[in-house]
Amino acid sequence: METHSLKPLLACAASLLAVIPIVAFRHRPNLREASTFVAALVKFGIVLSMLPVVLGGETIRCTVWEVLPNVSLAFRVDSFGLLFALVASSLWIVTTLYAVGYMRGLKEHAQTRFFAFFAAALSATLGVAFSANLLTMYVFYEILSLSTFPLVTHHQDHSARTGGRTYLTYLLGTSVGFALPAMIYCYAKTGGDMAFSGAGALAGRVEPAAAGVLLLLFVFGFAKGGLMPFHSWLPGAMVAPTPVSALLHAVAVVKVGVFCIFRVITGVFGVGFLQQVGFIHVVSLVAAFTVVVSSLIALSQDSLKRRLAFSTIGQLAYITLGVSLLAPKGVTGSQMHIAMHAFGKITLFFCAGAIFEATGKKYISELTGIGKRMPLTMTAFAIGAMSVVGLPLTGGLLSKFYLVMGTVESRQFGMTAVYLLSSLLNAAYFFPIVFNAFFRKPENPDFIGVKEAHPCCVAALCFTAAASVFLFFCPDPFFSLAGMTTETCFETLVGD
Amino acid sequence: MADHAPAILLIAPLFAAIAVTLAGLRRPARGAEGPDREAGDDSVEFPPFQEDKVCFMLTLGALTVSLVAALTMLGQVIDRGVVRYFVGNWTSPLGVGIELRVDHLNALALVMIATVALLAAFYSHRRVEDETPGKSPQFYAMFLLCAMGLMGMTVTGDAFNLYVLLEVAALSGYALVAMGDKRAAVAAYNYIIIGTIGASFYLLGVGYLYIKTGSLNMAGIQEVIAGGGLAGSRTIQVAFILIVLGVWIKMAFFPFCAWLPNAYSHAPSSSACLLAPLVTKVSIYVMIRMMLTVFGPAFVFEAVDWHGAVVWLASIGIVVASLIALAQTELKKMLGFLIVAEVGYMVGGAWLANHNGMVGAIYHILSDAFMTLCMFLAAGILIHRTKREDIAGLTDLYRKMPLSMAAFTLAALSMIGVPPTCGFFSKYFLIRGGIEAGQWQYVAALLFASLVNAIMFFRIFEKAYFGELSSEAPELEAEGEDDGYDHRVDMPPAFREAPLSMVAPLLIASVGLLFIGLNTREIVTVIEQTLNLFALAGGGA
Amino acid sequence: MDFLHDILIARLNYWIYVILMMIGLHAMIAKNNLIKKLIGMSIFQTAIILFFVSVGVKDGGTIPIVSHHGHDDAHAETAHADDAGEAAGHVDGHGEIDPDAHDNPLPHVLMLTAIVVGVATLGVGLAVSQKIYREYGTLEENELLEKIRSTDG
């Protein structure tokens, strides 16, 4: 069942159009930020308005432009796309609030550029979420890489430029070097019809060996997903201002990477086809390796943001691993994890930024006793950490539960062990921070007189922390959306 | 009138060139000869001559007429198919008379040439008197002749006529290059030698063709070769080798490319904006025209069967030229080597011997002409403003010249191949052709070149956008270098944008990149109208 | 001797043009003096012109000029009907034209244009050489390169 509507296009364009007022009001910060807010709310509103339709079992289509013969730029909103769009657009509102507090609190330069490119990046994110075929997805994927580059190099100093260089080298290098030829190969083999479908557009059209190579090209080509060995752009990108790290490098950009991998596995190859090909185990192994190794690296990081970055790499690999199991529960768990990890990790980044804004500290070893001075922030941090580790009363538990169930379902008990081991490691690199902040004596003398950060920041991080808890009790609509997607992915199998 | 569009297309600039020369004769001499021209910067402003203005207006007018004629013909071709025009109404059966023949392929190319020439002319308005002091009329006369020659090469249906127009374009091109800076004369001299060798090879090839087929008309030659079973003839093969070799030299295909970067970087920027986008592209058009309509794909890809080797050569050329470009420190030199790499794209694509490769090559002629135009316009403007030729001189330009840099960015993204600019789509077709032909080395070379381009241009962006804020900027203390948490204040941007007559063509050209990219389907449909006549592998979809 | 005849004598014009062309090409590439290079260029182009002209010549052919004996209209008609594109030939008693009795004029006509092109190229080449001499004070390529290197650093 399909309905046609301009809504996906509008949702995508809302933030892009916001660039105009943002630039126009560059000398009037209040109006500039107001227009960002309006755009964020409008965007979220449009995305939300599509929810009932999609929950009703329909997909929304919108063909924008037939750019090549038989190949068009087109949007198609299904349950998975909408899930991701909901996460990204709702968190944009919160991040905007946070960004206002952070950027003003630190008197950052070039704020107009910051907000403008931020809005553009969000457009690209929704473009990926709603894309109906491989070409559209690739187009927005590249736009996202480029629009976030100015955000990464925001500080314009040596380390920012180095970080930006690493960022682009990895992201453009892999997407142009691997994903682009793989995509064109698909088009050449299928004659142009590469719309995503549950059955998989490639199924039966390429030989298994070629399919295996293509799969690897895609999985590594979408390096935003952070699979090792193409992960080092993410720690490098931590030179960006914290709102960027929070929304883009914990939610939008990195999730776009795993989103693309998920789409390719379920929509381009199709679960059934991949089960025949059997090459997917390579992806599982790489993901499992990434999960464990990145957690170990995170343990050794003293810079808070870098520790969070390596934690993100591990959590992204959870998602890739989950879908690569090709088991219904694993696939559901992957989607859930996109949402749950987003809320948890963004809280952690918000806290890291708030601490820096208030104290100027960014190393974990300097944070003893900070909990007394910034109790709200550190409580939120503890909740975020619980969610990422997957402890009860936070949303992270649900997704991790499904992921583990997926390993059992597909009888890959080695992967079960990987998930459990990594959860322990997560706990090992997060809870010492919380413990030190609240209970360790003596307090760092620099903290005398330190208060909570800018109220906007505190409000934002409290909200996302609360949301993490709320999602434990009420995981809808994410849960139902994920379930619908899984059904579509596996319905062809049941038919066989 | 519309019936005579093919003739009007050429006559307008030709007559305008004569008129411009005549107008120039009335202009009083102003002894600004060679050695003085070092002083030709902004500080020494001569009052403009009335005659110069007349020359400029004549140039614009003539090129506008040509553009209108080209557009008319594009419309005619799409509506009614091939337009044939017999000069002097002499319809000789075996083509002694000169035929102008417009099909879907060259109608597009003509629109492209006329547009690019018009934009370049607009740009030249403010620069000519600076760069070639006292010689504006001569410059415009050469400019018009060169544009006329290029359009003539494209529109003609006669192999010998093509040689003559090739030389018209080349001779005026030599003069345009030689008007440049001190080293331009040397670059022009090398260009003359190489260009003459190329043209002579071409002429020799035409001679062999004539000996065997008795015709100079392209369609006539094709009829004789295909109908007479001459595909195996050694004479025809020699003719083909000579013609292809000649055209390769003309288009600076690797390894015949040494002259190009020097010629274009030392030419006056107004000349480079005409020559760089068009001369190589029209040569590639000629090569494709020869391959398709004169010799025919059956001959080129089956009887001769070197396409594997040519694609290898193109791939090597792409890689080598990209790497050399990366090593350049001067902007214009870098662009020159990039053109050489782009030529490799197109030659390789055309020789892939399949439908998508050929579509990609032809589409890339179009998109690359606009990309190169954009690049050279931007380079001209930037160098004019910064007074520095090296890339290091571009620091912090986004604040000073936001419009120019925005257009430059767009062109660079297109060069890298970022969607939805046209550069992405030409690469899409070329890579797809490469995959279908199984020429993986070519695919790899294209991807490699994209990445090298990315490195090259992001190096510039980094300088121009994210460079250290210049020393006059009030800078607060920078704390916390490592993770980049430092504080700086906003400072008012100092606008120093170039004059509108220079920036406007640049902006139009850069919007054109998006326009071409978004209209890929229409353009490809037009290209396919012609290609479907030739049974290329993987076509007819 | 047959071999010699086939390769050398029957194709003498080709040999001559190839040799001339090689001489020209050698001068263009290997000579040090810019003017000598241009002379080479002229030789190169002239070789091609010779080639074309020799191609038009026929055994026993004469100058391709139609002699008019009165009936102009009839001759004009036949001239157009001549499908080789060669101008009207010798008119015999019945008003027929024999193309074999005349040289092919078309290559010769083409070469008129090519000569013009050649002269123009030479002119531009000389003008540019003059400019080079004015800028650098030399026409020897090696000295020129040295001067360029020393000014550019």
C-alpha cells in the first residue's frame, strides 16, 4: 500500500530552507536561533505527521526528479526510515537548545556558519532516511559528508584541520572508492531498478561471489558506520564543538552509516539472498572484532570525548552485528539500538560539553568530585551511561536484550559472548567516571565555585536523560516501527 | 532565417571579427608594448577608448547571434532530426561542396561552445585592457575567430573543411596565448609546433581517406567504407591512425600533453577562459565524430581493435596527470594538468566500445567544458584580486570574496564528482561503461582521480575557508589546542569581491553545472538519439 | 627487380613526401634554433602539400580545364553529372568528357587552402619568435630555457 505525498520532501527541505533565514539574520543572533528552532519544530512536526500513516501499514512515496533515464531521485518513507527520522529530528530540537547555550556560553566564532551547516546536515540526514533507492541514498550520504566538514574544522586551528582531513579522507575515500563503484555495478547489472524492497533488488541478479564482494564494498564503503579498520575518522572528528559531536557524531552521521548498511543488507541484497550467499559472516566477524577492540581502546582513553567516541564505534558495530545475524530478533534489536543508543549517547556528550563549558576540563582524570558541583549533569551522565551499558530502567536494556536474543535465534553463541563481554567493558569504562565524580576524595581544587553550565545545556541534557528512562517503560513508537520493518524483511522468507 | 541558422552561426562571429579589426584601426596608438605591460595592474587605469567599447559590444552581439542560432538548431534537430545545409546551395553527390550538418550530437556541442564563448567574453570585458594593453581590438578579433573556428569544426560535415577550421581556431588560439605574460610567447611557440604537427597528421589522414574513398564528405566517406567493404583496407587503417593521432596531439591526450599546462597558465586569463574549456573538448568531439560517423564503430572497434590499449593509455594518463596536478603549487598549472586528466576520462570513455562509455564521454564534454570554464574564471578572478598565482595565496578568501569562492567550490565539487553536480553524472556513466566493458583499470583510474581531486581541492578549501585567521584579525587567547576548544570572536568580513561583470559569468557557469546535472536525463536522451544509430554494445536500453 | 619497382618506383611520390616529412619533423623537434624549427615546420607542411598534389596527377592526364567550343549549356550539364566530383574533362566530338584525360583538380584546390594555412602558421610562428627575441634576447632554445629557469627561480 502506498500513498503519494510531498511530506518527505518537505521534511527534508525544512532545515535546508532554514539556512536562508539563518544567514539572513547573521547579525541578529536571537532571530537566527529562533529560525533554527522553528525549522526544527516544523521538521519534527512533519515527520510526526507521517507516523500514523506508516503505522497503518502504508509507505509514503514522493518522486522528486528523474535524473537519469529510469533512475530517479525519490523518497519513500517506510517504518525503518521513519524510525530513524524520528530520532534525528526530535534530537535536533534538543540539540539546538543545547547548542545555543554552549555556543553562547563559550562565545564561539562563526556561529552563523555553524548553525547553517548544522541545518544542512540535518536535511541530508533525513534525505538518507527517506531515500527510496540506492542513488538517492548515495547522493544524500555524500552531501552529509561535505556539509559536516565545516563543522568538524570549526575551530580552524591545526588540530581542527588535521581532524577535518582525516574525516574527509576516510569518508570520501571509502564512499568514492568502495560504495560508488559497487552502486554503479548494481545499476549496470540490474538495468536501473534499484529501489529498496524487502525481497532485495539484487536477489538472483548477481552471482554469489560477486554478491560477496559487493557486500563488503558496501559495508566498508559506508564508513560512517565506523567498522574497523575505517573507524579513525570518528575520534578525529571530536575536535568539533560538542553539539556537533553530540548530534552528528553520536546520532545523525554515524547512524546514517549503519542505516545505509542496514538498508543495503535488507533492501538491496535481501535477507533471503544473503542467507544463500553466506558471505555475511565476514561482516559479523568484522563487527564483533570492532565491538571488542573499540571497547578496549575506550578503556585507555583519558579524554572524555575520545572515550565516548570509541564507545560509539563499539555501539555502532552492535547494530551492524545485529543485522548481520539475519535473525528477526537481531534485526529488530538493531533498529531499536539506533534509537536507544542515540538517546543515551547524546546525553553523555551533552554532559561532556556541559562540563567543559562550566569548568574547561576535558580529561577524565581531572573530574574527581565534579558530581557535587554539577549534580544534575552528573546524574544525567549516570543515566546515559546506564542506557549505553544496557542496565534496567533505561531503554538500552531493551535493544540489547533483542540483540542478544538474535544471537541465540541464529545459534551464534560466540556472538552472544561478544555482546555480554562488551557490556562488561562498557560498564568498566563508564562507571569509574561516575564513581570518581561523586565519591572520590579529594575534590579537584579547580572546582571551587563551579556551578552548573548554561541553563539551556542543563535543560537539554536532563531532557535526553529523562527520555532514556522513559523509553524503557514506553518504547513505542520505535518498537512497533522496528517490528514492522522486521516483518517486511522476513516476509519473503516465510513465503518460501 | 531559421533555415540558414548553420551559416549564420559562423558568419556572425566571422564578420564581427572583421568589423572589430576595422574598428581597431581607427583606434589611436598608445605605445603600450611588451615591456610596459608589467605595470598593467589596477593602479594604472587608462581611460577606456570608445572603440574598445564598440569592439566589446560587437563581440557580445556576434556571439549572442551564434548562441541563438545554435539554440534554434538544437530545437530543429530535436523536432525534425538532422539538419543539412549546403553552403552555396551546391548539393554535389560525393561532397565536393561543403556541407554543414547538425545532428543531436553537435547541436548540443554548439550550444555549449556558444554559451562558453559568450560567458568568457563577458568576463574579458574588464580584463582585456589590463592584460593586453592597447590591443583590445586585436584580442577581440582573435577571440571571435577562435570561437568561429571551434563552432565551425563542430558544425561542418566535411573532413577537409574541418582541417581549415581547426587551423583557424588554432592560429587565433596561438595568438591569444602569445598575448599573455612574459613566458607566454615561449608557451605559444611550443603550442604552435605541437599544434601544427597534430593538424598536419590530421590533414595527411584526410588525404589517405580521399585517395581510397574519393570523398571528403563525412557521411559520404562512411557510405563508401561501409558499403564498399573497405574496413579491412590498409589505406583506411593508416588514415584512421593518422587522424586519431593528429586529434590526440591537438587535445593533449597523454602523452602528447606537455604543451597544454604552460600554454593555458601563461595566456591572459581572458584567453584561457575561452581556450581551456573549449579547444580540448572540441578536439574530443572531433575524435568521437570521426569514430562514429566517419569510420563507424564497426571499423573502429572491430577492424582496428586497439580499444583495449587506448583505454589503458587513458587510464595511465588519468593517474599520471592527476598526480602531477597534485604536485603543482600554482593554481593555473594545476588546472592545466587537471584538463589533461579529464581528456583521459573522455578518450577512455569513448574507446570503451560500449553505449554507456560513449554517453559518458559525450556528456562529459559538456559538463567538463563548464567545469573548466568555472575553474578558469575563478582562477582569473582570484589571481586578479590576490595578485598571487600560488595556492598558498588563497588564505581566508571565503570572507573576502564569498561569491567567487562559492562558485569555485561548486565547480570543485563537480570536478570531484559530488552529486548532484554534473561531474557526478558523467562519472556515473563512464564508470558504468567501464564496468560493463570489464575495463577495471579504467574504473580504478577514475576513482583514483576523484580522490586525488578531492585532496587537491580540499587543500584549497582548507586554505581559503579554514585557514588560520589572518594576522590583522583580533584574536583572543587560544586555549586547549588539542581537542580544539578555543575561543575566537567574530570579526567583520572585509568584502573585496571582484566587479560584477567578472563574477556574473562565473556564477552563471556554476549554476550551469547544477542545471546540467539536474537535467541529465534530457541531455542523455538527446545524446542517445544519435548513438542509437550506431550499434554500440549495451545500447538501446 | 619487380619488388624494387613496386616498392620504390611506383610509389616514388610517397617516398619523397615521407622523407621530406621526416626531415621537417626532425628539424621541428631536434633543432635548437627557433627559426630553424619553423623552417622545419614549413618543410613538414610542404611535404604534405606535395603528397596531395601528387595524388591528383594521372598518367597521361593534362591540366583540368574544359575547353569550350560553343555549346556552353550542354557542357555545364555534363560537368554536373560527373560523379567523381572532378571538373569537366576533355570534350570529344560527341560532347562526352573523359575524366581520365585530366588530372584530378580537387586535391590541388584543397592545397591552395592548405598553402594559405601554412603561410599563416609560419607568419604567426615568426611573430611569436620575434616576441620571444624581444623578451629574452635570444632565439636559441637552450639559452632560452636557462633564462626562464633563472627568472623563475
